[in-house]
Amino acid sequence: MTEAARKKPVQDIFAEYRLTPGVADELFDAQGHMRPVWRRFVDRFSRLTQEEIATRFERGNLYLRDAGVFYRQYSNDPLQEREWPLSHIPVILHEEEWAHICAGLSQRADLLEAVMADLYGPGDLVRDGHLPAELIAGSQQWLRPMVGVTPRGGHYLHFLAFEIGRSPDGSWFVLGDRTQAPSGAGFALENRMATGRIFPERFPRAHIHRLAGFFGAFRTAMEHLARGSAGRDRYAAILTPGPQNDTYYEHTYIARYLGMMLLEGEDLLVENGEAMVRTIQGPIPVGLLWRRIDAAFADPLELDSSSRIGTPGLMEAVRQGNLALVNALGSGILEMRAMMAFFPRISELLTGQPLILPNIATWWCGGESQRAYVRRNADRMMIGSAYAVDLPFDIGSTTALGGNFLNSEKRSIAEWIEAEGTSLVGQEAVSLSTTPAWVDAEDGGRVEPRPMTVRIFAARTPSGWHFMKGGYARIGKSGDAMALAMQRGGSVADVWVVSDKPVPQDTLAPPETGDFRRSTTGILPARSADNLYWLGRYVERTEDAIRLIRAYNLRLAQTDNPNDARLRRLRDFMDNYGYDLSRPIPPALIDRIEAARGCAAKVRDRFSTDGWAALNDLLKTTRRMTSTAQPGDDAARAMSVLVRKITGFSGLVHENMYRFSGWRFLSLGRALERADSLAALLAEFADPDAPQGSLDMAVEVADSVITHQRRYRVETSRNTVVDLLALDADNPRAILFQIQRIRQLADDLPHSRVNGRLAPISRAILPIEAEFCVRDPVEIDTARLIALRSELAHISDLVGAAYLR
Amino acid sequence: MLYDIRLLIEYSYAVSSDHLRNLVRLLPCDIPGRQRVLSRHLTVEPAADERRDALDFFGNAMTTVAWHAPIDSVALQLMARVERRAVPQRLDLSPPVELLEEDIASVQTLGPEAPHHYRGASPRIRPFPEATAYARALIRPGMTALQGVEAVGRALNRDMKFDSKATTVETPPAEAFAKRRGVCQDFTQIMIAALRGVGIPSGYVSGFLRTFPPPGQPRLEGADAMHAWVRAWVGKEIGWIEFDPTNDQYAGLDYVTVAYGRDYSDVAPVRGVMRTAGGHESRQAVDVIPLDDEEQLAPAQGSE
């Protein structure tokens, strides 16, 4: 880009904004006039130079990168994470237009609730012929165990999302209802944080409605529903399928944002019809789960028996009215594509009113006349599975668009419709509106119209449906405004609902007065404790390995003789743990870091963003070094880099993590692991049979060289080394130090005393502590060190049995 | 016929598990006109901390039992006295197979007896091309739905070989059909897939079958097993009929029904999930003892 181009205001580039004939646009109305709601934004934006725009957009990207926002495909490889595809220019709607949309969606939300209540209740809609029995019975989303069950609180639906688009005539319509476990609300928050970095000025900020009020109202409603009228202390929590899920990041984000527990199915048990979360203190009742797992997987006992992520008995807790699910199990039936064909009539039937916002015109091919209509008009339709629950632009298996199959299909469309009519729907192939998007950023960038849909979120509160004043826009990757162009690969944008006047600035902070809010920070699910404990162990194990690998390569550089006795002993020692020291970066090292990262991934809601970034950085650096590091000096230097990185992580944890139960388990894991690795180190390298120079190496691996010099000022001997690394209560790299630490941490855990007596963990650790306080170095021989290792393993088992399951 | 039924199911786990929960479908129910339950008792060992009896969607008796403390083995025992009555032979008023669709569409309800539940794929049975082609070849134009069910059941009995070694409870119907071997579960699943493939709604029945000892030998205790057969909907007039493809006969006086469903997943005698790793073992013993032993029918094949 030339200097002149960089300084060019983008005004000119807006001038190149070319509308597609017959397609509505967000920025310009049908007469080609800029919509007033955009004017002030465009005025400011077009005064920026391209350089300024690039800087601002990069600020937004940086925010997202630092916050760890990413998108991932369903896969087992956690590194298959894509950068968050933010389209930096927001979609702007005036609050009056937004209010009109919400009025329509509020009506629709009530309609969905009524249909849901009928499908799992009296069944009048089917009996009276307004919904075909075979469609409902044929859907996997209609869950038979829910029939006849009254949901806790009386309502099935509590949190909904609607995918809407704008027709060529400027009016809005619904492309799909998300009723099962709608995603995107957390991403809407993140998009807002990022656009806040990009457009920080008072205008537009002061005129954009905030999102926090919506989340606050929803959280209050959930806590209310969780508690119920019985006055029992029941908590509300979020139920996630786990880190394998493509929106897991969002689950952790919302859990942190709302201060709610993030649970997986195995965290829960059901006892006497009551759902309980397994915590380190024992089971604690849960009255509401905001579920992000599909209903069929929620209970392997009564629903899909192949589910590995559910909780046996959850359905029973629902049936007994002790557990509310947001949304009720079975609500996925409302997402079935064919339902769209019946909603308009059902609305008139139940309320006497037509839908305020129409949905995408849909014909179920089960009826003779509908089949004929779809056949005749196939060239302007999308034809696909009636039972599909994805959005119209997420193409399923067999779909025909505009009269042609999208996959190879031998039959004609007419034959297909005739043969499989009851399982097919035709949907009008709609056009969407376009909205400005920044494209070709590498070439300096310009603004182009791109098709979009907006996802709007609704939450049930005691005073009715509450809508998020904003949303989550999906932006197509090409200019094609056909809805199908919206399939994967596009980007996302913030949605601003803008007022002519400055708006109130609410946040999620609790009001000065009002309801008392219980904090759930004190509750630690056993599985989270388990992951934190093992995170501590793996991190320590990794650090220990890095130091040993460094010691090896330093000596290799000094001697240049792989057959040196110390090197051989070190190689054999490390070989026991799976480390192949003939490689500068043994592959097992990456396995250990990945294990640590795997544990951390499961407790991201309890974990600082910086800590997570530090672990990722460690893994990336180690992987990169694998291809470049050379044995000897180079590998030793590489290990020094890794030591600094991993201690950076430890520092973040130590300095920033709140001293609550979670931190205690992480620290307990580290302390046990360090005590064990010191015992192993001394047993191997302070053994009388160890080759000469082993003692110095042990002191070096234990990072105690300077202390040793200062304290003893004599030749290294077995006694000085054992004294410093086993019996010193002030050396953090001594066994005694770590034993005392284990005892202190164990004392602070729940149930550390039972009826005034010490619990088993403390009883097991005390004799060791006493012994190491009074012994002389000569008494701590290799046999004692080896025995200590199995005593520590026993303590670890006790911790597991008492708290971690 | 009056029967005393005794069933014992035992299973044990390599690793004990806390909060084990089982869903048991073993208690037979009254079926108007066909079956009357005089007494029924289900006992569990070790004693459960929770027990709840209810009816499931399909009207089956569903017993939930749960243990809070860790256990490593469970024994379930059923004792029931059941009277089975003869269903009078009726005229074949079922519509031709190709017109059954109209009868189905006229049923506007989602009740458990509605044919709509039993048409397409269910969790364990999905129509597959080989079974559909097999059934289609057997059903001649104009054949009634009832004749169609008989034709498919009879042919499967002829073409399949009873073999308790060839399959397991997890074997998909398509695989058992390819082998042309299996036990009552396989016969039943294949027949259901075949009937659904040609548009005849059909479901799965679990229960007991009276078996006959070889001539001159006493009845061996605990030698029987649970049985499975097919239930098919043949039009509004007749409704549901029950046919046993393993023995090529209608399920009559020798049969005691326990549960109806779309497939095995709806009627499995015991459903339960382990939290711990490690395998488990199970054992099943069944006695079906006729109390008024005057009728002598042809011996029938049981399951494994």
C-alpha cells in the first residue's frame, strides 16, 4: 500500500458500496438513502484513514486473541482452533425497529411454549389434525419419557434464540427457532467486548444498549427457579458436554461471567429424585441446569443409552419436579424443520392472531396438494429433510436447491418427492439483506455488502420474555444474498441496538439493594478438584523432566561422550519414565505438557486467561523446538527457555489464583509430585553406587546449587545433599518442606477432622513429617527413599478417595 | 393357561460403584382379554436404597432401583403368577399392504398404541435394503397386511437358522440377517426391519415362552430364558397382532408378555450404567412352570 493510500480516508471506499438489485440492505433503504441509524457511525468511520482502521481492527483482534476466544470444529485435537472470525463493522439497528422485532418474537416464544406444552401434554394439536402424528412420532427429538411430565416452575422454555433475516421488501422473517440448547449468547458478549476496543469513543458507545442487563435478569430468573418454593438451598449450574464440544469455550465463558458452576454429566448424581453435584464436601443439591447438551444424551438410563456424557436418573429428578432444565428435555422437537409449515396456522388457532413476524415459507410434502406445489415450484425452493433440526442454510445430507440436487442423486426431484414425501419439506429459497463488511484487508481494505442473519436471544423472567438488546450476526463470505450462501466459513459481527439518546449503563454488578445473591465460588465439584490436582502434578512432573533433560545435555556438551557413566545413569533413569534422552526434545515431554493442558482445558472456568495462555505457549514452544534443537548445548539452552516458561505459569497461579479449595488441590498435587520426584532423584543420584558427579547433578536438578554453596562451603557429600534436599524445612526443594506443605494444605480441606480426630490423610502424613524432622542424613538411605515413594502414592490414593470422586 | 414364572438375573462388576441405578422392566402387566396377572413380586439384593414403580410411555411396568453406597453385585428375582387367555381367531379384515398407509394416516394420536411410533428407524432397528427387498419379494399384490406379516415371519423362520453362538445382544439386525443366523432377538429385529421397510408398523415384545422338555425327560429348572417376538399393526380393524418368527406361530397361550416397545432399547429387562471402569458379568435363569398342564403343543425353540 502506498503512503497516500494509507492516509486516504475510507469515505471514498464507502462510495464504492454497490447494492445488489432486489436485495434489501442494512445501510441503505430501498430508495438508496442511508438509513438514519447508520449516519453518525458512517460519518465518524469514514473520517478514519485506512491506517487508523487497520490499527483499530487489530486492537479488536488482539483483545479476542488475549481473551482466548477461538472457534473450533468438533475434533479431538484441541489445537484445531481457529481464530475468531470477527467482522469488525457492526450491524446497527434502531431501538424502535428492534422493539418491533422483539414484539414478534415474544409472540412466537409464547407460541413455541404452547406447542411444547401440548406435545408433551394433552396432544390436542395432533388429535385435531393440526400437526401430523407421524411427523412427531418419527422425530428423534420427541422424547417419550417426557410425555405427561410437568416441568418444575410450569414452563418448558426459558432461553430461546431466533435466527432472523430481512426480506427484499424490508420486513423481517424467522429462519429458524433455537430451542434445544441455543448457543451464541456468550459469543455476542465477546463480540461486544471486541467492538468496544475498536470503537471506544463516547459516540457510539453511549448510544448502544448494553447486554449486561439481559444476563443479570436471566441469572436472577434461573436462581429463583432453582430455589423453588420449598425453600431448600438448591443451586443453578450450567451443564456442558465437555471440552470436545465446538462451543465449549462459550460455556466456560458464560459460567465465569455469571459466576455459575460449569458441570459435566459425571459431576452429577441423583439421589431420592434430587439431582446433586459431587463436590469435595459431598453431594450438594442442584435445582436448575442450564443445559448445553442435547436432551437425548442427558440420561443414559431413560434416554439414549449410548450416552457417555449424561447422568443416570436425571429424568427422574425432572419427573419429580425437583430439577428444572433450561430448556426442558425434548424441546428440540420445536426445531424440526417441518414445524415451520404448521406454526402460522397454529398461531391463528391458539391465539386468533397471525404471526407478527412470518417464518420462512415451508411446505411439508406429506400431503398430496403440498407435494404437488413443491414439485411445481422446485426451482425456487430448498428441499430437504422434514426432520432436520439445523438451520435452512446448514445443508444436511440430501438437499435440492433451485431445482437441482446439491449432491449426486440419480432420481429426478419429482420422483424423490413422490417416494419420500412424508420425510421432506420444501422451503422458499429466500434472499437475505446485505450489510457492510470490511473485505480485502490485505490490500488496504474496502467496504462491501455481504448477506447477514441476526440471532436474537430471549430469556423468560417472572415479568415475561426479556430480550438481549443486541445479538449475534452471521455474515456471509460472498456477496450472494441467497440464504444458502451463509453456510460455514463466514464471519460474525456485533449487533448494536442504538438509541437517539444516551442509554443507561447497567453492568452485571449486583445492585446496592435487593436480593441477596449466594456465591457459588465456595463449591468445588469433585471432578474440577481432580483436574486441578492432576494439573498440579503434571506441571511439576514436566518441570522436573525439563531440568533433568537440561542436566543431561549440559553434561553431554561438557564431555561430548554419551558413554559417560553419569549420562548412562541419567538415560536409564529417564527411560523408566518414557523419556528417550537420545532425542534433544524427547516426545514424552510433549505428552506431559499435553496432559497438563488437557486437565487445564477441563477447568477453564476456574482458571485465569493468562495461565491458560502460558500453558499454550509452553506447548507451542516445545513443539517448535522439536524440529530445531540439537543435542548438547543447544538442547540445554532450549530447556532453560522452557524452565522459565513453566515457572512463569507457576508464578501466575501462585500470584493470582484465589486461595480457595481449587488452589489447594492444585498446590497439593504439586507438593506431592515434588516430594516424590525429590525422593526419586535422591534414591538414584545420592545412592552410594551412583557414579562420581551424581551428587552435584542432583543439587543442580533440584535448583539448589547456590544454597548448597552458601550453606556448606565444603565439598559436596551425600550428607550435605540429603540434608539440603530431604531434611531442610526452609528449602522449597526439600522433601520435608513439601511434606509440611502437604500437611498444611490437607488441614485446610473440608472434613480434615472427623469428630475431633484427624482424617486419614493427615494421619498418614504426620508420622512422615515427624520422622523427617528428627532424622540425620545418614538415616535417610536409598531404601527409605524408595519406601517414602510408596507412602506418598498411598497418600495420593487417600486424597482421591476422600475428595476426587 | 396359568403359569408360575421365576426369573433370576445376577450380575457383578469388577470394580464396585456408588450410586448405581437400574431401570428394570420385568413385571408383567394385565392385558385386557389376553393376560391377567394374579401376583407379581420383584426383589432386589442387596436391598436398594430407592425403589419406585411406575408405568413408562408404552404402559410397561418400570421399576427404578438405586443404591447409594458402593456395591459390586446385584441379584434381581421375579416371581409371578400369570393367566394367559386364548384370543379368538378373527376374520382377516386387514387392508391390502399397499393401502395400509391410509389406515395409518387416519390415526390422529400419539398414544402408545398408535402405529406412528413403529414405522421408521428406532434406536436399535433401522430398516435396511436387504430386509426390505426380502419382504417385498414375499408380498404379492393384493396380499393383506395380516398375510404379509405371516408370510415374512414364516419365511424368516425357514431361512434363518437358530444359533446361539452366532450373535450377541449388540449384533445389528443387518449383520445377523447377512449370516442368516441368530436367536429370538435377531429373528425379531430382522422381521421388524423387514415389515417397517414395506410400511407395516411393527414393534418388539419381550416376555416368556413356555418351553417343552425333550420327550421322556423332566423339565430342567432354570433352563429357559427370556423370549422376544414381533408385534405388528395391520390396520384399524384388527390393530395389533403378535407373531413369533423364531417359532413360526402367533404368540398365543404359550406366551407371557412383559413389555412392548419399538425395539430392545424400550424393553431391556435391566438398564443401568456404571460410573467405574472395568467389565461386568451376568447370569440369567428362567423357569416358566405351567400349573394346569393338559394341553400338549409342539415343542418350541427358546432363545439362547
